[in-house]
Amino acid sequence: MDQSVAIQETLEREENCIIAVQCDVFLDENTESRLLGLVESAQEHAMFIYTHRRMAITADDVSLEDIIPISLDFAVVEVSSPEELAVVGADTKVRVSYQEEELEVRLPFGSHSRLFLSEVNRAWSDVCKSTTPAPKFEWIGKYQKADRGQGVVKQALAPLGTTLSKLNQHLKTEKSSDKKGTSEKEKGSNSCTQRSKAYSSPESQAVPSREDRDDLVRSSSHTTSNKAQILAMPQFGLRDNLIRCELLKNEDLYTYLEDFSFFLGTYNVNGQTPKESLRPWLSCTLNPPDMYCVGFQELDLSKEAFFFNDTPKEMEWTKAVSEALHPDAKYALVKLVRLVGIMLIFYVKKEHAEFISDVEAETVGTGIMGRMGNKGAVAIRFRFHNSDICVVNSHLAAHIEEYERRNQDYKDICSRLQFRQLDPNQPPLTIMKHDVILWIGDLNYRISELDVSNVKELISKKDFETLHSYDQLKRQIDEEAVFVGFAEGEIDFQPTYKYDTGSDKWDTSEKCRVPAWCDRILWRGKNIMQQHYQSHMALKTSDHKPVSSLLVVGIKRVNAEAYKKTFEEIVRNIDKMENECIPSVTLSKREFHFKDVKYMQHQAETLSLLNDGQVPCQFEFIQKPNEPTYCKPWLTANPPKGFIAQGASVDIELEVFVNRSTAPELNSGKEEIEDILVLHLERGKDYFISVTGNYLPSCYGSSIHSLCQLREPIQDMPQETLRQVAEMSIDENAANTEKPLDIPKELWMMVDHLFRNALKQEDIFQQPGLRSEFADIRDCLDTGIPDSLPGSNHSVAEALLLFLDALPEPVVPYSFYQQCLDSCASASQCEKIISMLPQCHKNVFNYLAAFLRELLKNSASNRLDVNILATIFASLLLRSPVKQDLAEKRKTQEFFQHFLAQGSS
């Protein structure tokens, strides 16, 4: 949730909240939560401090407490002690000072906090560089309030207010002990030069001179920790990329392997709360493991968790885990990440914490429309010593017949889950770009071709080898459909699903599920050995049994002396050759044509670059004059920048993908698949690459008004006709002699199909379809071939949602949005607004509402209710012209619920 929206609502029109971050403020012996906002007005900046509710959504949730002007008297420095700095995955402690006052805060670990600090320092750097008179901060005065006491700023430059004064008093009593733990960079003068080194972004940080960097290289104190500092520096161009590349190439010269144990655990808890100790699962090893990676699925099955991603069970299960870790060691919690009911917790032995760095966490939902988080994955990546490790916890699609959907979920997770790097100039890291990948979760692959009695018979004989040959995951891996390059240990335990809750009995419900190994642990990488792979029958909380694996992983450690020697040798060699030659490359081809581009259908061509020059080179696609990005929005070059060693080559994927934002202009013919890319070599010349193609118009991304004018499939219509229809106003349409369709025929085909086939379909509009089937449905709608829609009910349902999502103007036009929010409490007012819509939009709204009411009549079979349908459809039919906050989402749902009531007109 972007909490800067709440701050913005407290500001007047002239002020803008650039970024906000939640933090803990240290007061006496306690910490209190605050919201920090960086506010700009007429090129002056100040840090606004707010008290707030748990999650600030609107201005009602925050209360302004203090203001810190960002002037020459301002500074922000890191004050973490060496012990705290050791756990890089932990939160960051910084001290904000202004004149004689200081405020110590703890920022949550992650990219957002780094971005906040970078923006603050950018604002401060602008003050230092400015040649104009010092800022006066007169605009701050209007935010002074009598009930805040003295306040932060009196006449723009007074001492800080209550929070800072209170903290300063505490800090003075702790001064002697505090000095020992703080870093050198906060000591010394208060000059601009000194403070500018505290925090900075690549854009705002003064570029260190080569002498500064060489001094760091030659320093006798050059250690492994210096290495992390060097490699995390902003990139200053080709020289630094050369150093990084050469270090990676020569890694064997300064690293050695050391074994560490990783405990991996996965448990689908079926929405239950912890009812028993987890020690039989988490403390099953004789010796304490070095790391714990513990994953849960279905943590909370409530609608509140699904719709608002908030659950008390996160804390309950985290507490249960922390109490069950191996008793013979002390562990530090490095990171926790959760998406609805999918949660991953990462612990490390405290003595290893100082060697953990570059921790990032990301999530990706693969539920309906690829967004809902009831299915998907969470992941944590980190560097341990010199090895990059990624841990993924996933919950894939359910039901025995849906193995293709599970395959698709896996591929979506691999392609969409990306980690931002510390250096913003570097492209994001994908899962596969790690030395070690550990994948756990409820993968939901089942046992096929055997009925329940045959499966149970093989289990009773403990003939797991024969049973495993019918396992869907094993077969899909053997066919290289998923998890290529991954390994899984031998399974010599009985299936972990499905049991009667609270027992070891197989499912006795009416469905009588076939037992299956849904819960799995796999890995990919070198120097990995599995010590055990087992289930834990003693735990009976869920209808699944937890699974664990103990892996011993060879981790690359750095020999500091060898690293220093290698680093210095690389720098010397680069110094010799740096300006000797101009780089050049050979391109595999310079013209690319993409044939028959379709809506949401990815196409890619490969551009190969060969470095045929005498020196390594750095390339980047650059913007053309007067254009905001290097390419059109439907085109991507991956990677857009990079480094090529001498004599080496790199493949760049030129990818075309038309989505809802780019389709409208292409459908109408206003835009074409045509672009010129400029490939720039640093210290070299530019190369021009032509990209062309033809786009097949689609009903997806076309307006309701346009589609109602078309009686034939859109791809049968001349391009000029489509252009004229797109430009035709509603008034011109009224003057047209030919009566338009009441609703788009494509919409009717999908709704009619669902009305005839899916009113009683279980989990309709909640379970995703297959992407291949969506492509067939799209082609059918756009060409009229075949006469009836192909694909499963779930695929048609998702195709309908994607159709509504792609409308350039939603069913309820943007101009009516605010009226709908204002009238959401009154059913009569809501109906009055709908009656005012343009005729074709009103027809579509009423048609869809009538269909959804029919679905609700069959809720006993399809498991839908008013809340679920309102949540799914309200945001599609009643879209906001800007990003919705939580309060607006609830209002749109309330508005739409009036039309789902039985008997509504």
C-alpha cells in the first residue's frame, strides 16, 4: 500500500509528497511507529513526521507531529553498530539531525527504504549545490498547530519539536556508549562534504575519483567487508563493470567451498491455527541446521485475507515456528514474506548473520487474471558469503486434472518473479540467476491413472517406487515441461495429502480424494547433498502433513588476502588498457519483422552482439530525441544494457507484447508495430535497429461503443472502417441509419456460453483458465471461427474478465466514477447513475448484473457469494482513472452489491 496517498491528502495543493515510509522512532526505552513523508514545495523539501494507524489509507489515518526542514543544517547518517550491520537482512537504523536536535529511527529492510533515503539525500544534495539564497521554508508555517506544542519549526528554522527534543534528551544520557558503536562516517565536521556520504542514490551521490577507489583497493584494511562496499557502489561506467566482470571470471582464485546445512520445510495448514508444537517437524535433526527456510500455504482461507491480504495467523504461525527451532542453537529472523496464505520465513544461526547480505523478498500471484494471490509464490533471495541463493515457496493450481495449469503457474512464477538489485542500473534478478535455488511448497501435482483403492494398496505395501511412477510431477519433469535442472530426493514416505483433520486417516469425505505427494522440496545448483527427505506424521493440525529436507550446500567463501591480490591485479590491468582501443560489435541483423502480432501473445526475436573489438565493451539502448523511453511500450529489449567481454557475444531478446494499455491505439490503426532502436556503445558508435510488424486487431482493447458498431468479426473489417468507428462520437452514432448492437457480440458469446454451461461450475471466476485456451477463445471472438467458443468454463470466465479489464473506457465511464463513490450507500442513487450511462454502456452493465444474479441463484454449487462477485467485478466495471486506495475499493464494491441483490432491476 502506497501510504504517501494518505500524507498527500493532508497537504495543500502547492505541496507534494514524493515518497513515504513507515518506521520505528526510538523514544527512551521504547519504540513508537511513525510515518515519514518527504514533502516538496517550490523546490524546497522537508521531512514530515506523522503518527498513524496500522495502515494509513486516508488523511483520517494520520496526524502530523513534526516537520524537519531539509537545509544545510540537516543530515541523515547510519548509526547501526557493527553487530547490527552484520545482519544486512535486518532493519536499518539511521539518525536524522537538524541543528542541535537528533532523531533516531529504524527503517524496515528493503528497496523502498533505500529509495526513501536516496530521495532524501537527493533533496539535501540539491540544497548543498544550490547557488541561490538559503531556503526560507515559509510554507511550513501553515502546518503549525496549537495542539502540537512548540512544533518542529518555528518561523521555518526553529529547533525541532517534541519528538526530537524528547529523543535528544535520551541520546545525551547514552552518548558515551553510543560513540563506540557508530560508524566513522557520522564523526567529524558537519560540513556538506561529510554529510553527503551518509546516504545517496546513484544520481545524487558525488562520483568518487579514481584515486579514492584506488586508495580503497590499496588500503591495508581491505577485507571481505570492503568487497561488499565496492561491489554495491553505484556504477560509474565501463571501468567498474570491467572490474565486476573480471572478478566473477576469476572467482576460483579467491574463493573456497565450505559446507552449511539448510533445513527446508513446507506445510499446507488448511487455514488452521497452531494447535500443537512444531518441534517434531522443525527440530527433527540431531544437530542444529545453519539455516531454516520454512514455508506455509493456506495460512488463512478467510475472505478478509484473500481480499485485503491481512491476517492474524501470520503472527500465530511465526511464533509457533520460533518456539520450535532447534534448541541447541540461537537463531536470528532475517526475513518474512507473505502473499495472502503463502508465507516464507528465513532464519539463520546468529553466528552466520554477519555473512548474509543483499536480502530481497518478492511475491507473484497466479490466481484469476494472474493477479489474485490465493495461488502463486513468495521468494527470498540473499547472498551468503559469496554464493547467491534464492528460496521459493509456491502454491500451484489445485485439482487432479489441472497439471497443465500447474505447469503454467510454474512458468509464470519463473518469468514474473524478479528481484531489484542494490545497483538500480543493473537489471532485475530472476529466480534462475542464482547459484543455488531451493523450491518448496504445495505444488499440488497428483497421482494419475490409478484409482483410490489401487493407490492405498501400494501405500500399504510401502511400494513407493511404483506409486511414484504415476506421480504427475515426476512425469512432467521427465518430459522437461517444468523444473528443468532441478533435483528431488528419493521419496520413501507415504503421500502427504489428503487426511481427515486431526488424524492419520485418509480422506473420508464425500469426495474421497486420491492420496498424493502434493508437498515437495526440490533444488538446483552445484555442490548440494540431501541428508534427509521425510514427512512428519505426528502433526495432525491440517489435512496435509508437513515435509522437511536437510540439504548440505557447498557455499563459496572468500579468502580475503587472495581476493585483495586478485582485485589489485585486475585494476592494474584495466588501467593499462582503458584508453587504448575503441570498442566495436557485430550485429547478427539490423531489421526485425514480427508477423501477425496478437493481443497478449508474446513474440520474440534474438539479436546477437559479438564483441569483435580489442577491448571489452558496454552497450545500452538509448532514448531517441524527444522520446521518454528507448522503445515503444509494446516492445522490450532484454537485457536493455550489458557488458561484453573481448571476443564474447551476448543474445538480446527483442520482445513484442501487446497489452490493455497499448491495444486501443493499435486496434484503431492510430499506432503501428514500427520502431527504431538505438544501440549505443560506451566510447563507441551507435547502431540503428529497425523493428516492424503487423498487428491483428482484436475485440480486446476495443471500446464498447466501437464493438457495438461491428456486426462482423473485427478481423474481417477493413482497417479504415475500424479507424472511422473508433473516431465516431456517440452523437454521430445516433445519426447513423444502421442501428448498433445492444451489446458487443463478443461479450454476448462469452456470457451466453457461461450461462448455458457454467452456472453450477465450482469455483467459477475464482480458478484461472489455461493461457493456450485463452488464445483460442480470443481468436474465435476476433475471427468468428469456430462458431462456438473453445476451452474450459474456467478459461471462458477468465477471458470475460480480461475483456472487461481491457476496455479503454470501463463499463461505468470514468466521468461517473466519483458520483458512484459518493452515492454508494443509496441503492436508488446508484440505480439513477446507471440510468444516466450511454445506452451501450448501460446495456452492458444491466446484462452483466443479470447474469451474475443467475450465478448467485446457484451459489450452493458454484461457491460464489455477493462479496466474491462484487470484489471481482466492481474493480472491472467501475475502474478508477488513477490507482484506487482501499477505501475506494470498498465503496465500489458497496455500489455494485446493490445490483446483485435478488430481484434488483
